[in-house]
Amino acid sequence: MLTFDEALATLPAGTLPAVLLGNGFSQAWNAEIFNYASLVQVANFGDRDAQIRTLFERLNTWDFESVMRTLLSAELVAEVNGLDQGIIDTIKRDQEILKDSLLTAVSDNHPSLPNELSKEQYEAVRKFLSRFSQIFTVNYDLLMYWARNQDLEPRWVTDDGFRAAQLWKGFGTDQAVHFLHGGLHLYEDPTGIRKHAYTGEVGGGIVGQVRDNLNLKPPRFPLFVAEPTYQKKKERIDRSPYLSYCLRELTTISTPIFIFGHSMDQNDSHIFEAIRASAVRQIFISVFGDEDSDANRRLIANANAYLGGPLTTINFFDASTVAAWG
């Protein structure tokens, strides 16, 4: 299997590829924080805590999306069989509680300040990200956001589409950073899509601002896609000018694309469809660990099924050779 540098070396001289970052990018910094298991442990499901935790246990999963899919199926079965409306309403309420608890858990279970990452880690990840012309990510956390804004080597400037008063403009800009599923630093108010930014005041950090927004009545949640299926995710994306713009931008790329830290699961098929609709002809996908493991066999099969085509070349590279965080 190729190393990351070997994969880059196959590109024509001067080519800057695009990159799609999956959860493995954040887990490479801290696998204990950025995984579903820890989010379930810190999640607060309110007066439905016992019932929702039982769902996780009975389904033998830490995946919020798997539980959501089960609740959606339960709602359909209940409606088809004419069960009591109170039961159906409870199932629907559990769906909302699950989404809200995920948002809150991600906000709470996150580094509070940028200085929790070392200078060496920032320099390493900036070097990694500077190799790409366009950055697409499905991660909600602030790691990449912080890395972009550090005044460190290498000198590297990218446009995220936000302008005065932290208001998103997008159209007519050189936006090259795209949070496909939203992020902790993004939110919507009556004037449009905004991003949090450090204010310099005590408690003015982004994570603190997110928590403050969640404590408003009614709470103002981050712009966040937590739906369980690619169809539901696409519906949510279509309702947001920012998210729909980012996904459309993925269809416009023509350079090779690297996919790092993504499981290639079906629930992101809307992203794979966007890549297939683009003019991309070379795709490089990271594989972590034993390529013959069941999980990686499934990843490779899914990658070929979702992204393969007569005009597309798919290569796989060893994720451990990336050293995104040093």
C-alpha cells in the first residue's frame, strides 16, 4: 500500500489536490475524546435517560446515528400499525432528545481552549493541510478551525467564506474551507449564518460561546447535521444555504482528491454522490491498520462501489504515514 508521500508523488508537478477529512482526522489527535463512546458517556438525555441508554445497550452500539435509525423505524412501524398517538409522540420526542444531547455532548466534551494543542501539533497539521487546495470536512469540532487561525509556520491562508461581523457570504468569495456537516463554531441567527470567533475577553473562547448559545431560551444550537441516513442528511443540508453551498462546491472540483480518516459508510452517500458528479478522476483513500481486517475490507469494497467508475482511478494509502498531528 502507498504511503501518503508516495501518493502525493504520483501527482503531476505543481498539482494541489483537494481533501475530504473524516472523523479519523480528529481521532488522530485524541482518539479518546473524538469518538462516539465518550459522547454517550457524557450525554444527558434528561427524563428519557434510562430509556435511551437502554437503546444503546440493546443495540450494542455507541453510534448515535444507529439509535436514530432505530427510532425512525419504530416510528414508521407504530404509525403503520395504528399504535396510540402518545407512543408515536414519545418516539418522535426521543429523536429530538437524541439530536440535542449529541450537540450538547460534543460541545461539552471538547478542548476548551486552543492552547490545549501544542505548537508542534499545530505546525504539523498546518503543514498537512497546506498541501491541499480545497478542504472539505465532516467533522464538527474546532481542531481544524483553530489550526487555520494560528500565527505559525507554514504561512498558509485560506478563505472560509465569512466576512465582516463573522457573517457568511460564500458566493463571490474564494471559499476553500467547507464544513459539510456544520461545526461547533457555526450557527444561524435571523440575519444569516455566522461563526463564533475569539473575543479576547474572559470566557470569550468559542467553546464558551457555544455553551452560552445552548443556554439561551430557546437554545441556539450550532449548525450541525446529526441525521442518521444520507437521505435525511441531504434533506437537512438542502435547508441550509451554507451547507448546500459547501456540498455543491464538492461537485465543482476537478483536481485529485484525498479522503483521510473516513469510514466510507453508506450514511455519507450524499458526499460520495457529489464527488462522482465532479470532474475528479483520481481518488486516494486512507486505510488505518490491517488492510485485510473485516472493517478495512468493507471500507475498500464500499469505496470502489460508491466512487468507482470507468474514468476514475482509486488508490489506497496507509493512514499511519500521514502524521497529521506530528
